[in-house]
Amino acid sequence: MDRFKKIGLSALAGTLATLSAAEAGSLSVSGSAEVSYVQRDSDEVTGNPIGMNKNIGFDGSGELDNGWTVSISHDLTDAGAWSSSALTIGMGSLGTLIIDQSAGKDMGSALDNVVPTAFEEADAGMATGLVLSGGAIDDDGSIVYKLPVFSGAQIGFAYQPRSGAGSNADGGTSGNATDTQGEGFEWAVDWSPEMVPGLRVGGAVGKCSDCGAGTKDTDEETWFATYAYGPLSIGYQVVDEDNGTNTFDTDIYGVSFNVNDALSVSYQYGETDGSAATYTTAEFRGISAAYNIGPMAIKFTDNSGKNINGAATDDDDNRELNLSMSF
């Protein structure tokens, strides 16, 4: 009898081990560190120009019995708190479903400025930058759906039930008591046509109810085109936004060049014009360079802004030297 018990228990243990191996996923840890030295104009320098960004990410993945994949990502901030999370379900030919908490997985956020640059965008480091797309969908608790890529085209949709509210733990809710934060919707397309190598075109359209100035609706759209030929890349993008009170039109131009496999340089120009009578066209210019040595990169940007936030007397400068390491 004891012998049969041992055989039975051994068989059960083997079965459980097999099930556990089939159902268990994997978890990996990755990270990077960035050290920066920032120089701004004399009226804005307020402290130590040396900074460091410590990024640690936890990524897990597994596969369901029907062949679908499930993955989770959590990122830590400098303060040791979770800064963003995303749960992704890959459904094969049915597409991909993502629950996003501050990870920027909606396509509109990712497509806000795709004009080529070696490092930073032209308005990086400014008190107020270009008016860009992505504001209609707040990624603190949004639902994103992406169709499978077809002929080089990625189409995506996003929904936010209470745009502007904070991220929640499971079982929690957020939003202000007056219910002035409304729903956000967005659709986007990113197409790299196979018949024209190097070309990339697309755009995003978004709408948010009661999210604009004075709890008015916000409507926004952006369209872009970039083209890469050998070491040279060029791009142009437009953005239109209507917050119910004012409208803004943004144009962005840029060019980047890969000097060799390690060194790249770029120039980007952007401007935003507003409908308010007192709004003066805001202009931004940026020169960037990046030099990659394996997992290490040395990057530099020199940005200047004129008429920041439409104010004719507000100019800004930002220079940054950055050293990053990934591990």
C-alpha cells in the first residue's frame, strides 16, 4: 500500500510540476541611468545643474492555453514609487488589448512629435513647449486596442472613462466630486508602406468631453510624414487643437543625419500659433547630437524658445549634456 501511495504521490507531483511550468510566465528586470548637466538662461537657473534619472523596469510575460500572450510592465521612479504600469494581452489575429496606467501606450501620445531628432525635441526643457496632440486621452487608466499590423499599417483606438483623473489601485476609483472630467476617445494610424521604403505617414484624432478650458470639449488632431534615405531623415508634422475657448496650430520641421554608425546630428524647428488676439507665435529651435558606444550614449541638445506660451516678452534657452547607461 505504501509503495502505491508513493507512486501515486510522485505521479501527482509530476503532473502539478508540468501544469505549473505550462502556466508560469517569466519576469525580467532592466534598468538605465542618466546623468545630465543643464544650463539655462540667467533668470531661470535656480539650483544645482547636475541631475540623475534612475530607471528600473520589471517585465513579465506568459502564454495562455489558447495561444494568447499576457505581459505586464512596472516602472519605478527616482522616488522609489511606481511611476507607470501596463497590462498587455496579445490576441493574435484579433489584435492587442492594453490597460494603461501612465505608460503612454496610446498611439496619440506616441505620435505627438515624430519629426526626426538625434536627442531631444526643440521645445525640451522649456517652461511651456509646443501645443501637441495626446491631451484628449489621459493615460492614467485608459484602455487601448490595436489592430494587427497589415501591410505596414498600425491602427489603434483608445478610451478613457474619466480623463484627468489619477491612476487607481485595484478596487479604487478617482475623479473630482463635481464630475466635470469627461470621457476621452482617440483613433490613430501609423503607416510605413512596404512599396515605398523609408516613408512613414500617419496621424491621430482625439476628443475629450468637458476637458478643455472652462470644462469645455477638447478636439485635437495631428498628421505627419517622415522619409529616410540612407543616413538622411526628414520630417514634417502639423497639430490642430481646439479647447473650446482657443484654437492652436502647430507646425514642426526637422532633419537628422547619421554621420556614421555611432554619431548622429539633427535640427528641429517648431512653432505654435494661437487664436487669442494677445497670442504671439511661439517659436522653438533645437540642435541635437548623440554618440553611442555600446550600452552608453553621450547626448547633447541646444534649444532656444521665443514668445513662450504666446507671450511676446518671454524667451528661453536650454542646453543639456547627457550621459546614459543601460543595463
